[in-house]
Amino acid sequence: MVESLDLTFDRGLSVITGETGAGKSVMISALGLILGQRADTKAIKEGCDRCVLEAEFTDIDSLRPFFEAHDLEYDEPSCIIRRELSINGKSRAFVNDSPISLGLLKDLGAELLDIHSQHENLWLGKDSFQLEVLDTIAQSEDLLQQYRLSYYAYEKSRKDLIDLEKRLQEQAKEQDYMQFQYQQLHEAALQLGEEESLESRRDMLEHAEEIKAGLDEMEALFAEERGICALLKTVISLAARLRKHLPDMDDIHSRLDTCLIELKDIQRDVERWSEQSEVDPQALDRINERLNLLYDLQQKHRYTHADDLIEIRDNLAAKLQEIEQADDSLQAAKAHCEQSLKEAKKLAAQLSKKRRSVLPQMETYLMTQLQQLGMPHACFKVEIEDKTLDANGCDKVCFLFSANKNVPVQSITQIASGGEISRLMLCLKALMAELSSCACLLFDEIDTGVSGEIAHRMALLMQNIAQHRQVLCITHLPQIAAKGRHHYKVYKSDEGEQTISKALKLTDEERVLEIAKMMSGDNVSQAALDNAQLLLSSC
């Protein structure tokens, strides 16, 4: 459990030691979260509602193009990444105090730090990991991305062709029926809004006598000698006389005039409607006949509105046209698919050529390094076989290995021991580091399965890697711990009812004691201290 931890790692090789369970894995998890790994609320201390992780990376001038390409604030000479986790599962990330997406943080993290986890040795037997390693060494990542765009375009065109063939086959089976449906709808001469207009007209015709009688009565009330307008004129005359003695009557007189004007307009409208209203049984029959046709078509096509029938008609027309042009459509789709495949194959061939071009140098380098790590008869080969195109190209890659003289190479998973895999992985990491712009490497117990002189040689190789970049190494081996330029110890401390993980940078004297403990256990003898001092002085 970590309440607060603040560490500064210096240049060169830094080693991190500590007993199992002291909290070294917590540090690795924290770095992983800072670099964009998936968050888990279990990482938050019980009783707390959030966790804040922050790391500052310096000497990042080589990353200026990355910052500019992704519109990130570049604050030379350092980059500060902050990750905030909440107990409710929410996570936020910031680069130089600017919010950043998790995906972009992951891309940035890959440029800043390469973490070799304890389980990564197991990945070495996986085809996908071997291919990823080869692409890193061949520096073919950009070409791979270019190929993938082409491959995905081909896959889409292939799927589109299959869908088109299937659709045309289904449509061909139903062509006669679709033609019949289209003809019916075409002959119906459908118009937008027709149904509502006809239903409104039908309602008027069905109540024509009632409408006519009402309009005639209204017209009479307007026209009578004591009708509405005549009575209102009388009221207006009275108001005109009264306003001589009652000033407020001016407003009433004006409003009454307005009412009279409005009533006369209404009277003219009523007279016009009365003249136009008619009882026409034949017109009603024609409208009912048209509406029945629309209702029948709606029921047949299972729609509730006549306007939907227009869309059905147009869709049928498009399908029939597609059937008529099926040969042309198929030929065009096939040509597009073939061209997409041709382009993908061309890029796959370029990718394969680039991968194969580095094999001699890669194999020679690894065998030389393995010999220096105590395997004088080691043999390493990369076998590339052709395969059907997929998102990674046309190559099936297999790493073949043999540690012993006159033993044929076999797949790593079949022949290599744990210690041999550790050494091979370190050699691969060393080669990839030479070709990578990543400024920092972290090895989490890459020394699994080795000891003694082999551990010493692995430490020398890590020292060599650290000449040009920062290297952090978590180790249980004193031979490797002694090679570090800087030494950090992770330990547990009981504070009250809690056990807290802490870390500190060791002084020269503290290093002697720590390495002596790694060699002999907690009961440190003078001989162990002398051996530790000798081991450190030999570095």
C-alpha cells in the first residue's frame, strides 16, 4: 500500500531492489497507468476517493514533432503527465496540464518509456509478438500502417462485393413481384399530402347540406335590417354622441369601428363560402374511390400513411434499375476489389522484403550477444513463410532457437528454458533499443532463471544499453544490483495499524549492506559485507 511516493531517477542504469511483496509491482503499475494503461479502482487505497499519479520526463526535444502533430502544449525541456483516478471509475489524464485522451496518452507513453513486464518473456513464444519485434528491428512500422490502410480498404471492397452479389441474387428472385408492385404505385400517380387533402374535402362534402344551411343562416343574420352590422352601426352612433361629454368614449368608439370593419370582412367571406358550397354526390364518390385506392395500397404495403408509398415506389424503382444494371455494377465492384487487392499485395510484398532484409544482421547480432551471455553454441534463426493476407501482411514469422551444439533449431516454446528465454529477450531488447527513439527502458525481473556469471554478463549488457538511454531494472540478483549507477530500495514500514510501501535512494554505505543481504539474507556476516564491497568495487 502506498500513501505517497516521490522518486527521481537519474541517467544511466538505475537498479531497484526489495523483498518480494515490498511494493515494486505497485511502482510498475503506477508507471503503467501514467503511460495510458487501463485503470482499475482497486488501485485506489481503501478509504480514499481518488488517486493521483504524476511523472516528469526531461530531455524530450526529440518528441517535439509528436507534440506538434497532436496539438499538445510543448513545454521544453520537460513533459509532465498526470493521471487522476476516481473511486467511481472515472479517469482523467493531462499532459502539461492540458487534458488528453487515453488513446493519445498511450501513444505518447510508447515514445517515452518501454516497460518489460515479468510476463513479457511468455509473449516471446507468440507469433504476434515475434512479428512485432521483427517490425521494430526492421523499422517497418510506418510501412505496416500504410499496408493496413490498404488491406482494410481491400477487406471493405471485398465485403461490399459479397453484399452486392447477395443483394442482386435476392432481388433477381423477386424482380417480377417488385415490377408488379412498382407498376401499381406508379399508376396510382401519388402526390405528397394528397391523403389529408382528400379526407378534408370528403368531410366537407359529407356535411354539405349542414354546411350550406349554416352559411345561409349566417348570411341572413348579417343582411337583416336588424342584423349584426346594423345593430353595431347603431352602437357606434351612440358612442359618437357620448364622446362629446365622455372623453374615455373615444377609445371605445375607435374599437367599435374596428369591429365593424372586421365584421364586414367576415360577412363577405360567409357570402363567398355560401356561393361556393354545394351538394355534389358525384364528387364525394370520386373522392371516396381515390381514398379507398390509397387505403388499399397502404394495407398491402403495411404502412399507415399514403406519403410513405411514394418512398416505397422510389425504392422499388431504384432496385429495379439496379437489377437492370446488375452486370455493370458487378463488374465495377469486382474491378475495384481486384485493384484493392493488387495494391494491398504490392505493399505486403514491400513489407515482407523489408522484414527479410534485416534477418542476417539480426541473427548475427543475437547469436553474438547470446554467446557473450554464456551460450557459446547458441543458434538463432528467423523463419518467414508465406501466408494468406491479413492485417499484418503476408508473412508468418517464427523464431527458432537452439542453445546447444549440434542440436537443430526449433520453435522457442519447444526448446528454450526460462533462463535462456530471459537472455534472448534481453538481447532482443538491446537490439530494439539501438533502433528505437525511446529514451527510457524498464526491465522488471528480466533476469528470471539466471544467476552467477550469467547474471553478471546480463548486467554488463544492461550497462551498455544505459550508455545512451535511461534504464531502470528491478532485480533480485546482487550481480545486477551492483552494476547500477544508482540504487533504489523498496521496503515496507509499519505505521500504526497500516503497512506502507516506501522507497529511497541508497547511499554507498547502504548499498553495501543491501547487496550483502541479497547475497546472504538478513543475518549479514562480515564476509558477506566484504563480498558485497568487492562486487561493487569490481563494477
